[in-house]
Amino acid sequence: MTTWYSKYLSVFEKPFAMASDSIIREIRTKLESRECEHPVASVVVIAHNEETRLLSCLWSLADNICNYPVEIIGVNNNSVDRTAEVFEAVGVKTFFEEKKSCGYARRCGLEHAQAKYYICIDADTMYPPHYLQTVIDNLEKPGVVAVSNLWSFIPDKNHPWLGLKIYEFLRDIHIRTLFYKRPELGVRGMVFAYRAEYGRKVGYRVQVIRGEDGAMALGLKQYGKIKLITSSRTRAVTCNGTLNADGSLFDSFTSRLVKALKGSGRYFTTRTEYKDQESNLIK
């Protein structure tokens, strides 16, 4: 099946040494053409040991069609593989963050971002051609302080296309419903963007293993609306790491269904704070 991301699969989950010089030159040339002094959005790619996926992510960003001036910067979150070499090979300005967590990495990016908007990018994810344009268009709307998007997984032998589509259809209903009262529970860092000035006021939680994006969204709610973009133009695709953690696709679906049913009250109420779970704290 041919998709918008088919060509990026030629380098996805493959060692950097296997990437051809022509592909690297193409990505570098396209990214260099985006360089500007006054970006509207900072596109911040965080990566921890993502040598095999980072190039496909950057390739997809290089191909993005966007009328707004943007800067693309990288955060190397203390990687021990060739992640730093990938950033360097395609000419992405990169900052090193020694402390490992998405919170530390995103905070590092926010400290160096120069633009009005901060667009979160995960190195294991690929973004469709109109992603940046559509995200910024929505951030420009009055009263909107942040946006999040829906996403898909890449089919493989353990996760067939039809099974993923059914899973994603039901999950999307769940996400859409959360956004009525608790958008902070529906955002995901790989498809999240916001006004940088408010993000700096809120600050990233760095002591949590996961949920730094939700905590940021919770703080941003006081400044305006957090909008869910449901357009296919912003549906990114990512690896199956979170699904694999639960076993089979059926196991992943049932575990998430049980959690959703137990917490069904979330769909009808709002909250201003959440209690940390010990298992989610960085020791």
C-alpha cells in the first residue's frame, strides 16, 4: 500500500550507515533552504538513542510544505548511539541535554526556541506534508493557546492494517471525548504545539517519566483554548513502541478499554490538578 510516508520507510528503523549520501544531501538541502532569522515557529525534535528513526522524521519535516518561516532545532537527550551524527549530517542545529527524560529534553528545546510557537516533534514519528502549515494556521486563531492532533501507527506483521484502523477509530473517539472537559489527558507530546511565551510561564515538569505534555497542557488551559485538530492533514505516523509494551494489539486494546471504563467520569468533569503516581516519578 502506497502512503505519503512510504518513501521514508526506506530509512526508517535502519542503521544510519545504510542511508545513501543522496538522501542525506536532499534532506540537508531542503532544511538549509528553511533557515531564517525571524521564525514564526520553533520545530523542536527531541531524540534519545533514535539513530534508526531520526532520519525518517527529519526527511518528513524537510518535505513539509509551509508558508510560515520556521526553525528546526534538535535536542540530543544524552544518546549513546549515532543520533548526534544524524543531526549533524543534515545540518540541524542541536543542543545536548544530559538529564534523560522527555521533560528535560522538551525544556531544553523551549529554552533555545526563538519563535512565537513551539511545535513538539518526536524522533520516532513522521509528519505529513501539510503538518506544520495546518498546526500554525490553527495556533493563529483567536483564543487558541495550544493544539494537539490525532496520529496513527505503522502497520507491521504484529499489527495488521485493518486491526490498527479499528483500534485507532475507537481510540480517536476516546481522545475526542476527553477534549470536551480534560484536553490535558488527550494531548500527546509528539503531536502537540503551543504559544511559547505561555509555555515558559507554565514550565515543563521534568521529574516525571511520562505525562510532561499533559502537565504542560493543564497549565496552559488558564491562558486559552486547547484545540484538537482532527484533519487527516495532520495525522502523523509513529512506531509501535507503546503498543508493543502491552503485548498483542488485542491486549493493548483491552488494557486501554479497561482504563477508559474505570475512569469514565473524566469525560464529564474538569480538574485543575492531579496526584503523581510513584511509579511515574524519576528517582
